[in-house]
Amino acid sequence: MAEVLEVKELDQVVVRFSGDSGDGMQLAGNIFSTVSATVGNGISTFPDYPADIRAPQGSLTGVSGFQVHIGAGKVYTPGDKCDVLVAMNAAALKTQYRYAKPGATIIIDTDSFGPKDLEKAQFKTEDYLGEMGIDPDRVIQCPLTTMVKQALMPAPPSAPEGATIVGKSNEAPSGAVGGASIDMKSVLKCRNMFALGLVCWLFDRDLNLVANFLREKFAKKPAIAEANIKVIQAGWDYGHNTHSSTVNVYRVESKVKEPGRYMDITGNKATAYGFIAAAEKAGLKLYLGSYPITPATDVLHELSKHKSCGVITVQCEDEISGCASALGASFAGALGVTSTSGPGICLKSEAMNLAVIMELPLVVLDVQRGGPATGLPTKSEQTDLLQALFGRNGESPMPVMAATSPTDCFDAAYQACKMALEHMTPVVLLTDAFVANGSGAFKLPEMDKLDPINPPYVPEDLKGKWTPYMRAENGTRYWAVPGREGFAHILGGLEKDSNTGAISTNPENHDLMTRLRQQKIANIEVPDLEVSGDVDDADLLIVGFGSTYGHLHSAMDELRQKGYKVAQAHFKYLNPLPKNTAAVLSKYNKVVVAEQNMGQLAAYLRMKVDGFVPYQFNQVKGQPFVVEELVNAFEEIIKK
């Protein structure tokens, strides 16, 4: 009688794929997260890869990881540690095991644990599991490379007795899949799919969904698609046939899901879609002037695919021209956007200042990374806040926003565009490597339900009377698009007279224009600061901004489960601040501001809120917060 495999249901699980940068861990993780989002799971992902273009194979510094957290309900973080670790070689096991829970299941490719592999990974003995204190019963030890070759390579024909085989010993035969041949290099690139197949078996995933994804991704290379599908099936079969009596299969069922169309989306892609949606809603062309820089380049890549939506992308010669050309597009009547990271903001600051004094709409996307200088180009920080707020010469007020999650990047980008267009101002949108490269389950919005965007075009009845700095009732300068008869004008970087628009060095006029520009930003209406958790009687209020929302929310939940009274307030709008900011921060006896810098938000809030003296939690590690560390630190503050 056939054995019935037990399927256990879980609320959530964390899987981490790890291997060499060329092992396809990012793709395997993306496919698993996409399939999970398709079946209705909440997801949060964290790609963690080195800055090296291609580190030496098998080296400790060249390990690339992709962590995905799937849950039956809403998932806020990629998880502190994983329940399943895939280690494609010895270096991956050596560097990534610290991210595994004590009882985690570990999948390894034993073909990549030879003497040379162990030497590169700095193991001292061949007993690598014992050396790391890993229980072999928790390890699925699979000759993964061998199994992939067997799955894809045809069996060699039998040679007649006594025949001599001619040919070099290192020549690799070609495999045949679906009538097409693939070479050995392509065969070995499928190793990640075998590991994915094992993970899909472990979590009872429908391989048809995976196959559909691969056929779409490799539509122009059907042989590669079919090879990957065949290997995934082989990985699934290996798990089922070899480990079905010793390893449980788990299922994470979706419990609550709002009806609609969903996709697994990264923060950078969501940001690009937000820009497109805003331009469409405003009835404008979208222009992106950009210079490639990690981790913002994917926004340029994504927008360049959407010329059919009226998107114009220009890869400029440098950061300065990227920003300046976007400002020129805005002057011409388009929605001008420029994208970069921290080092690029330094270079764009002059053109950003020009946008301030010309009072033109411009969205500046800063996908923050570790600094200073080149710093940690593939890692995440929140260290550009004060630069975004104040990093320009003169009095140069500029709205600043920060996206709170990969999926929130869509709304943040849309709202940044709406703010820029309706208030005729440059706006800085802060994301970072964590939310930009991470992903979540995104419900596709309906265009007719998005907020309207109404730029302040100069009324026709002002024809012949209008001057460039004539303002609407809310203090916003009217927008006259060049080419409109009767509204010809000149803008520039020199101060202008508020009445005539002519160049002016009059002291009183400069003071007036400075105050008008400041008041225009202060007049912008932003949503109130929301408080969650124990709103009325919290012993501690947790405050943060941007991408740390999920980790801080999870820390609050865990503290409340321990019986503490805790609340959370998280900033998405940083300039202008929500009008109830002072009231919220002054309501609680103890407030901790947690951020991935040395205290920039805490300093800014102290400047803005009289008598505000918070506790601080600061880390600058280039890695997301660890919820367990947050809980321990906040618990100590509560007990003081």
C-alpha cells in the first residue's frame, strides 16, 4: 500500500536561497515568491548580493542570497532567520548558516563540497557539518549537479566491445530538450531550478505555475525554458521519492485576500509604475533623465520598456545632465523625473536648486544605499534624509517623502508626482535598496480610483496680464507651458521680481520670494500621522520613517504579545510634516526613534517639535533591522 505523505499547514515560513553570484539565486527566489503571491500568500523578499561584478567562484565574498517570507496573512518583513536554507556550495553554507533558525531544514549540493570547495570556504576538515555544529538529520544532501546532468543529458550510446573512443576528455556533450540542443554551460545554469523544485515539493507548490512563469520569461528561448521546467520536475521528484518518509511537506494557505489582480512586484518596478500612472492621470508625457547607479538603475530599465505609454527615457552622460534634462522637460510641459542614489544626489543638487527657484515640477528619486562615497553600493541605509531636507545652498525648501514598503513605492511615487505637479515644486522621494530590490504581493490599482492630478495651469483670462511668478490662492505659481499664445516668458536661476518676473537684486524682494517659496511648501496638505497599537495608553511609542515600517511594526506586535503597552507612528511625509506631529509625539511619556543612520530623523524632529527628547535606536550595518534585536532594545527602554 502506497504511503500517504503528510501535509502540515503553517501560518508563515522563511526560505533563503544562497550560492555564487552566477548560480541564479535571485531568479529562483523571484520565481518562488511570484508563485506564492499568485496563490494568495502575503510575501516579503530581501535580495542580498555582493558589490563585486563577479567574485571568484566558490569564494566567501561572492555569495549571493535571496530571502523570501511567505505567510497566510499580511507579511511585514523578510524574516530575521530562515526555516529553509538552500546552500549551493560550501561558501554559501559557511556564510549563510547564521541566517538559519536552529531547527532549519538545509538543502545542499554535495557536488559543490569537494576538497577545493571546502578549502575556498576555509573549512578545516572534510566534516563540514560537524565543524559547523549542524545536525545531519536536518540536511537534504543531494548530488544536485549530477542530478541535473542526468535529467538533461542524453545517455551516451554503447560503444562496441574493443572500440576506441576518440575525443578530449574535457569536451562536454550537448543535451536535447524538446527537440532542441543545449550545451553543458546551459545545463549547469539549471542547477538553481533543481533546488527550486525541491523547495516547491517541500511547500506543496503547483509546478504548472512555475512552468507558465518560465515559458513567459524565456519565450524567445523555448529550449532553455523547457530545460528549466524539466529540471524543476526532477527536483520535485527527487524530494518526493527520496525524502517523503523523513521530511514533512508544508502548505501556507492564504486566509484573507481582497479580491483583485495581484502580482509579485519589486519596489523599483512599483515606483516606475507609479510614475507612469501619475503621468497618465495628469494627461502628460513622462520624461526620465537618468544615469545608471546601483540600486536605482532598474527604474530606468523598467520605464524604458513603456514607450507605448508615452514614456521618454534618456540615459544621460552624467547625473547632472540627468537632472537638468528632466527639469528642461518640465519647463516644456512634461512630468520630469530623475532617478539616482545618494552619490548622485550630491551631483544633482545644483539642478535641484534651479528647480526650486524656477518653481517647476520635478520628482527626484533617491534609492538610498550605504555610504559615504561608494560605500556599500548594494546595501541599504537611511542616511540621505538630512541631505534630502537641507543639502542645497540657500533657503531651498523642498517636499520630501519616503516609501514604507516595496508595494507602497507605487503610491509614494504617484503622490510625489501629484505633489510636484499641483504645487509646482521639486519633490524628493526616498526609497532604499531594501524596498527597491525587495518585493511584495501587489494588488493592481484601478486608474479611475486613483486621486486626480490637477496642475495649476494659468487661466486663459489672465492672457496679457500674466507674469511668471503670479500665484494661485494657495501660493502656487501658475504654470504656462511654452508655445501657448500670449504667455511667453523666461525663467532662470537668478532671483526674479515677484510682480514683473524680471531679474531683481532688491533686498526686500528677495526676502519676500524666499518666504513665498517656503510658505508654498508649508501650505501642502499631507495626511495626519497615524498611530497603531495601544493608541491611548502606550508605555512606549515607536517612531520611524520609510522602509523600516515592517520591522518596527513586527517589533510592536511581539512586544504587545508579551503584555506590554506599545504603539507605533511611522512617517511617510517628512516635509512638510503632518500637522498633528507635535500632538502625537508629545502624548507619550517614552518615545523611541529607530532608524538606519546615526539619528537624523531624531535630530530633525527635535528641531521641529519643542521639548521633544526621544530615546534612539540607531544601526548603520547596510542590512535591515533584526526584529529580535528591536524587541530586546525596546523592552529595556520600557523597563527604565
